[in-house]
Amino acid sequence: MSLLQALSAASLLAWLYLTFLHGRFWRAEARLEPGASPAPADGGAWPAVVAVVPARNEEDAAPRSVRSLLAQDYPGPFEILLVDDQSEDATAARIRELAASDPRLTLVRTPPRPAGWVGKMWAVHTGVAEAARRRPDAEFLLLTDADVEHTPGNLRRLVARARGERLDLVSLMVRLHCERGWERLLIPAFVYFFQKLYPFPRINDPRSRTAGAAGGCMLVRREALARAGGIEAIRGEIIDDCALGKALKTNGRVWVGLGPSEYSFRPYAGLADVWSMVARSAYTQLGHSPLLLAGTGLGLTLVYLVPPLLALGWPLHGDATAAALALAAWGLMAWTFQPTLRDYGRSRWLGLALPVAGALYLAMTFDSARRHRQGRGAEWKGRAGAGNSAEASRGADPAL
């Protein structure tokens, strides 16, 4: 067997494993579909819920997100805390205007951030503490981002799922903005890669050690959060959603799925915005380990770059067997990308371009390491974060 044949065979074996043995991640079957608003699974009253929305410099986004929360058709007690994390724009003023006409909405300002806290986690912690003070009877907390628009029945569905399956966490990966330029390839690829790293069926299986969450929309049982040490337990985490999912799954049950009706309306202005989003935490995902970084580079090259290079390079290298094996691997790659492309309304032919996305995400990962070494680590809203822990991601295979 030639070297080219060995490389293409290894790539094909990797794709056979990913397709048939890696938790059915690519099928995108775990989802909370919109539909008729369910009744409480236990036949009792709907429990009290408090939404905590951290926001920093969100004068345009936060009002739209908050209006969607105020429009929830949830029949139980429901309050919303918008936590303004020292915004330098008109975020606070815009929220005060909304709060003046609806007593369910309250603006909370963060006190000075203590050492060791990531900015977003300090804002969430402030909101959770205020929720405990205002509504000690609240059974659930809805932790959601300030750029997420919720359909009116979302909270009903989340609570019904949590109550019906006795879950401590119900987390939705909301639909991301994907309408122009690089978004059309890189955003579906981001969702695909996230599910590959954290296969939802494995997260949702209480017998599996895989844990994670998607931070855009998380319904958390308040008692379970306290039992796990509260937000303080993840105060320094950059990948905070997955860290929270791991903490809650240790002593409880979690469920993560796609939320095709909930929408993050924040656009990504070209390649640079997507690049910054990924470079913010990619090296943290690897535990800041040079060895894992090197392994990721080799793994992603084998899985995403070898198939198209050897298939398209057949006229140059002349090895028909290597080209055929590589073409089969490329075909599996494109096939597994189809459900995510359909979810985002993109052409099925973009499946063949997944190697381009893989190459770009590999470059973003190496750039993330470069930024870390230069002291320009994770930031939230233009402010450097404090945490560097990657405990939530240790043990994952970044090359897959």
C-alpha cells in the first residue's frame, strides 16, 4: 500500500467511524420543535420562572430580545431580569423604557467584578442572586442571551420538557444568523462541528459521560444549580455553557437539542466576525495544550483536507486507488453535512465545500493559540476575561 493510499484509507476509516459510531451527531434529531403549547406534564400548576439576560453594550439587540420574552404565553409566574454589565451605550436607558410599561421586567446593574470572574459569568451570577431575592419560589431560571428572539410558546415547551422528563437542564442551540457572505458556509459548519464535538444524543443519555450545553437558551432547575455550586462554580470558565452542562449532569439529567424556532439575530459581518467568535475560545477548548493543538492540526488535516486534495489531485499523483478512497471519504463528509444545510436552507452542494470550512476553522484554532500566547485571551464585549479553565472540555477528542 502506498503512502497516499494509507492516508486516504485512514481518512475514510475516520469518516466511517464519525458517520456510524459517533453518537449520530450529524442527524440533528434532538430538537424542540414548535407546535401546540403543551400542558404541565404532572397536571399541576405551572411553576414560577425567572429569566436572567446578561447584556453589555446591547442597546440595539436587548430590547428586541426582551420584547420576545415579554410576549411569552407562559401561564405561570414569570419575571425577567436584564443584567446590565457596565454598558457604555444606551442599553440601560432602553430597558428602563420597557420596564416602565411592564412590571415583569427589571433592570439590574452589576457591581464591580471581583478577580477571577469572567465578565459574562459575573453578570449571570448577579442576576441569579437577584432572582433568588425577588422570587425565592422560582423553580426554574431561564438563562438566555441578549441577542436571542424567542417564539411565544418557547418557555411553555421548555418547562413542559423539564417537568415531564425530570430534567435539571433543557438547553437549545438556537438558530444562528445565516443570510449573507461567509455566514452561508461557516455558520452551518459551526453548528455541525459543535454537534460533532458534543454529540447531543450522548449528552442526553444519562449513561454517557459526555456533557455539554448551548448557552443561547438554557432552562435550569434552580435547586440543581445551587446543588452544583451555583454560577460561582464556573466563574472562570470561558466555555461556560458546556461547563454548566457538565456540572449539572454530574448529579442530574440534562437535555440539549436544536431550537429551530428560536433565533439569534446578531449578524456576522464577514469572515472577521466568525473568526473572532471561534478564536475567542478554540484554544481554551484544547486546554491551552500545545500537544493537543498539534494533534488537532494533524487530525483535521487528515479528516477534512486529505480527501479533496487526493481526490482532485488524481491527475497529478496518478494513484487511482488513493483517489477512489479519498472520494468516498469526501462523499461521506458531504452527506453527513446535509441535515444541517437543510436546517439553514442552504444548497446541498455546499456539502462539498465543508473542507474549506474545516481549513478555516483549523486556521482560527491556531490563531486562538497565538492570541493566547500574546496575552490577548478570551474577551466578552470588548473586555478581557479572567478565566482560563478548560475543565469542561478535557477528555474530548478535538480531532473529531
